[in-house]
Amino acid sequence: MVLKDELKQLLDKTLLRLIASGALKPTEIPNYKIETPKSDQHGDLATNLAMVLASSQKSSPRNIAQAVLDGFEDAGGLVENSEIAGPGFINFTIADARWREIIRTVEEEGDRFGSSDLGRGKKVQVEFVSANPTGPLHVGHGRGAALGDVLANLLKATGHDVQREYYINDAGTQMETLGRSVLLRMKQQAGLKIDYPEKCYQGDYIGEIAREFSSKRPLTSFSTDEEAVAACFAYAADKILQGIQDDLKDFGVVFDRWFSEKTLKSENRLEEIFEELAKKDLTYQHEGALWFRSSRFGDEKDRVLVRSSGEVTYFASDVAYHWDKVKRGFEMMVDIWGADHHGYVPRIKAVMEALEPNGSERLQVILVQLVNLLRGGRPVSMSTRAGTFVTLREVMDEVGPDAARFIFLTRRGDSALDFDLEVAKAQTNDNPVFYVQYAHARICSVLAMAGERDIALRPLDTVDLNLLTEKEEMQIIKRMNAFPELVQTSAASLETHRLTYYLTELVSDFHRFYKDHRIIGDDPELSQARLHFITSIRTVIRNGLRLLGVTAPERM
């Protein structure tokens, strides 16, 4: 059991006894907090329990705090010391022996350490990347891919039923533009002198696709430009989508479902949602167009679903898509979008609210800011292959998926990120992923050395963990104890950067310990305790890296 949870159980039982004895007035157990103080001087854990009770008890928080401590029973020896601080906080210092039990817990749970049933099977969909199949993924898509994938890992580790989904925008004018772009390049390659409009896709990849398609379907095989555009679009979209899938697979991202926008029309889902909204009097006709009353639900104005020309808007497709999500029974939906879509959030929230009461609460939207690519601190453009952006493939080829994933996740998604390619490649402590992976490899090396010296790791119940008394040891032990809660809070807050920060802090503690203390020394009993100690550290690092989708190498 997490020590914080054990302390809460003891405090809850204390309250019930005090109420039963008449020492406190009858009341329900309040929603109080137990937190880790910022300063060690305030103990290991602190609670605002007495301050929360002050109103119902009509007494000062300090008096209530004293009553709680007077009635506190701790048969398990959890608390070493307690004190009342400030206006009525209660600070607890946990017994060192109880902290050390985390080593036993880590060894027993192994790969499961950090997991929980917090979500209790709640059905969650995480939709991310969802880039138009009109070009290769750029480095910004890579950041969104890493964030979405790790968030799905965190939710799954905390007991949620998670589905990863990619929404393929394969309908609409951008697809016609893609097909026409390829056709025009084919004509240019055939020697025809034609203009290439700026609105067409500019990247070199369009020319390469045109060249490939020409070898399969020459221009002379088409009767009309319309036929050629449709064929070019179909070929190019499939080619680009396959490239996207390959890039994501190499980046460690595998989706459970690829949802095609075209199916919304082919399976009559657009008509279904229009009928559903009409039943609720949420649509109306104006100047030949069909409008959705999104202003009823907090949006700044109503939105067009079908233009007077009969063209269905992108917004209408998004309405139908989110209606489909609702019908599939997802209790929570997480959409990860680029930061440039911030203005789109209120209208999709309005859609969710229109579909069902409190529906907007089921949708969480995470906005991902741009990546500033640097080389040695200076802005760079690695190539012009993809037009005006740098592709995810180029970054992976240069620094590897591990470094890319880890660095993408070192800051909150809604904060701009500087990504220095030279730092990402360096085998130094300045490279955050190297710093963490090296700690794992270093521990593996020490354990291998013990094996070479015929020092077998004894069963933990024969080892005296109370020999671990150094300040650095206790600091690491306390940090390991925080890992399960860290995973839970990261999942609950949908904040993946907490995990990279935690691992960096943990391995920083370990590297300092390793520098100042021998693990395999003259005292065989202390050596055994420290070998189990570093084995548990290795497990926590490995589990954290697994959640990040980053490898945990045994040698570097």
C-alpha cells in the first residue's frame, strides 16, 4: 500500500473513534488532503485535516489537530514523529523502516509496479496525429504522436480501457487539391508547359509520387482531367498514408483503429447526425445553408453544416465523427490537436453538449504547440524535401526514436519546445534521454559485475534493508515510493511531461549516490542490501521508460 494511503486510513479511523467517543462533534469524514511538503523540515507528509474540520467543529484548527494527534493509533509503526504547524497543519515524519518496504513492493510487483485500477475499466478513446494524408508527417506531428501514445499508455496503466484512433481526413477539397497537384506534376514531367498554382502542394514528394504514378498510368490513359485527378488522388493518398503508417510504426506508435472520413458519407452517418440534431431543434435553414445552433452551447456564433452549394463542411464531418464516438460508448474522449486549432475547441464542445447532457465534460482537448528545431542552438531547416517543414522521418533518422520521443515529452504539450538535434545525439548528461538510459545501463553493469564475482542476490527476506541509512539512499527510496502516485496523477491530469521530469530527478539522485558510495563493498550484508536497492531502482526506471515508449538498454 502507498504510505500516503495508509496514513489516510489511520486518520479516517482516528476521526471515527473521536466522533464515537464524543471528542469531536458528529460529522462525515471530510475531503481533506495529504501532501508531500516542499521542505523536509515539515516532515514527509502533511495534512490540512484539522483546518477542513474547523467549520463543522466550531473550534480552532490547532485544537482539532491536537485532538487528532492525541487519539492517533499507529500499530503498524508508520509514523516516527508528528507535530502541529502553522495555523493547524499536521506534519508527519514516516519511519525509515516503512519507507524501505518500497523495495520489497517493487520486487514483488516488478513490471506491474506503478500500475493501478484507478480507471476501473472506464472506456477511453485517444484520438491523435490525424494529419491529412496530403504529405508526410512533420516534426510537429511527431510531438503530438509521442504525447498521444504516452497518454494512452498512462491511461491503460491506470486501469482504463483505451483505444488509440487516427482520423483520416480523406474527403473534401484538400483531397481534390492533392490529386490535381500530382496531375500537374505529371504533365510537367511529360514536358507540358503549365503553371503550378501556389495553392497546390509544393513539396518534392508530390513530384516523386507523380513520377511513380506515371510509370503505372500514363497521362494518355485518362479520358478527362476529372478522371485523372480522381485517380491521382487515390494513388497519392494511399501512398502518403502508407508512409505515415510506416513512420508512426518506426516511431513506436500503433493505432487500434484508422477511421476514414469517407465512411461518414458512405455509411450515411452524416444524414444520421443531421436527423438527430433536427429532432432536438438544433438546426435551421438560412440562405440555402443548413446551420447548427452552436451559440446555444457557449460557441460565439452558429456554424454551417451544409453550404448553400450542397457542400458538406469540415465541421459537419467533425460533428458526425464525434457522434460516432458517443455511439461507440466512450465515456471519455481525448482529442489532441495542433495549437492552431484553439478556436475550434468551443464549437466541438458545443457539439458534445448538444449530443447529450454534460457531454462536453466527456471531451478533453489537448493543444500541442510547435517544435522549434535547433542545431547547436541555432534554428535549422534540415531539407526542403517536404516543402516548408522538416519531416518526422528526418528527425528519427538523425537522432533515433528514443531521443525524439523523450525530448518531445520534456515540456507540457501547450508550451513551445526547443529541440536541439546536437543535444539529442550527444552521449552526455546534457541529453536527457541518454542521462536516464545510462542510469539503467549502469545498474545492469553493476549487477553483471556482481555475477562475475559470484555474488548471488539472496532472497530479499534474508537481507537487512535497515542497513540502507545514507541520506542519498533514503531520498531515492522516497522518490521510488512516489512513482505509483506519479503515474496516477499524470493520467488524471493528462500531463505526460511529469513522467520525463520524474525519471530525470530519480536518475539524478542515483548518479549522485553512485558517485559517492560503493555498491559492492567489503561488507557483504550491506552489499546485498544495496544490490536489491539498485535492482528496484532499475525496475522503476524501466517501467517509466516503458510508459514513455523508450527502450531501457542494458549496455551503452
